[in-house]
Amino acid sequence: MSRPLRSAAVSLMTEKSLIVAAGKYHGLGNRVRAVLGSEVLARLEGRVFAYAWPTGATFGAAFDDLWEYDRVRVPALVSRALAWRAPYRDGKLGWLDDRARKERLWQLRTPHALSLPSPASWEDELRLLRPVSDVRARVSRVFDAAFSDRPFVGIMVRAHAHSHEATRLHSPVSWYLTRMKEIRGMWPDVGFFVSADTDAALQQILQEFPDAVSQHDKGDYNSKSALVASVADLYLLASSSHILAPHFSSFPELAESLAGQGLGLETSQNGVLLSSLTFVTRAGDPLTPWVRRPL
């Protein structure tokens, strides 16, 4: 452990602190918004911050495998051991009062975004993160080859058996194909970038839209290489002019948060009408997708 990290670890044990623990089965979007929101809360409350981010067969990448992130990470086992005297609290923050503020250690575990006081924002923290070099290379390679001079719609498909039942029920591949055909009818020259979590879903889309672009070398589901590719997908989706997204999934909300104003997010359940769609902006640089420019 480096000297700065050792010093931070000592502070964690001696000063008022906050540890946020990702759940073993929490997905990327769940983890990122909880960790970043907890870091903001720790800063607001003057607490030392640390996070637990379990990795293994269910999630193969550490936070700093995906972004350049140097905060103190504690083992999940340590967080669980501490829970006997600092039980996990939720992200709604209804427990945060004067009595809680006197406690030395807070622990949070939630798959949801924290209810931070305005104008504090985990989204602002997300835009400050810098992806690791492997992610940056993937993003630039796809964008420069296919979309540097062409507006595009992001297509995010969740068809894997591990996806939530509501997601698979309300976001079948057939819904995407119908919407893509309608969008091409009103915007014939638009490109499509597809982020799919199964090869079968991707191939089904490519059969109908052979010019659609996707990453093909992702690796096994939730492996380190697949998660690196997923973060690259995130930046590419956020760089688009519009996203067709799965219902009940945190990942497209992560892309929307990364892009900021000017990106439309459509699901089968959010009531977007074809006649109301307007494609107004896109990112000029896919690594800073919140910097938008008119089409």
C-alpha cells in the first residue's frame, strides 16, 4: 500500500468515516452511482471516504480497471465485519440526523442513487472521471471509424438471462427493430450503434440493419474485458443523439447522466411518441459526451 493510501486507511479507522459497499450482484450502473453519491455525501459531511467493490465470478472488474479512480478501497469482508457495529444504511438518507452525525462510522449499501441535497450531484462526479487507456482506445476506435462525421442513435439491448425479468419482458429485440425502422423512415442517413449483452440479440439486429456498428470482442458476460467494453459502450451511447434503451435498467440512465442535457432516452414504457422525437445535438468528442454540439 502506498503512503497516501496507508495514511487514508489510518484516517478511516480513527476519524469520522463513511464506507459504501457495493453488493456482490449489483451491476455497473448500481455500483457507480452509489459509490460516487456516497463520496459526495462524505465530502458534504466532512467524513473520510472509502468503498467496498467486490469482484469475482459475478463481476470481474475493479473500479480502477474501468476509470482512473484512486479512492481507498476496503475488502468486502472488512465491511461486512464492521457491520455488526455500523449496520448498512440506505441511500434515502432519512436516517441522517444530529444523532447519526455523532457516530464515527457510517456504512451504506444501496443499488440506487443517493437522495443528496440539491445541488449536490453524483452525475457531476461521473463527468469528472477519466476512463482507463483501454476504454479510451476502444471508444476512439469505434467513433473515429464510424461516427466522426455522422449522427447516430444508440441502441442498448439487455437480453441476457441475468437481466431483470421486467427488462426482458418489456424490451424484446422486436421492439428495437420496429423503432429502428421508424427512425430510419424519418431520418434515412442516421447511423446505429448497438450495445447488446448477448451475441444472439446483436446478430438479430444486424440481420435487419447490417450497417449497424458494435464492438464484437467483448469477452464473457461481466468478465473484466466485458466490463471494459461496457464502459466504452457507455461513452459511445452517451455521444449519440438519441438512445433506445431497455426498461428497468440503470445502465442507460448512466449514459444519460454522462451526456447531460440534449440526449433523449426512450424505452418501450416511457411514452415517447414518434412525432415528438427531435434529434438536436451530438457529442463532438466521445470522451467528453456532455459537451454537445448542434447537428
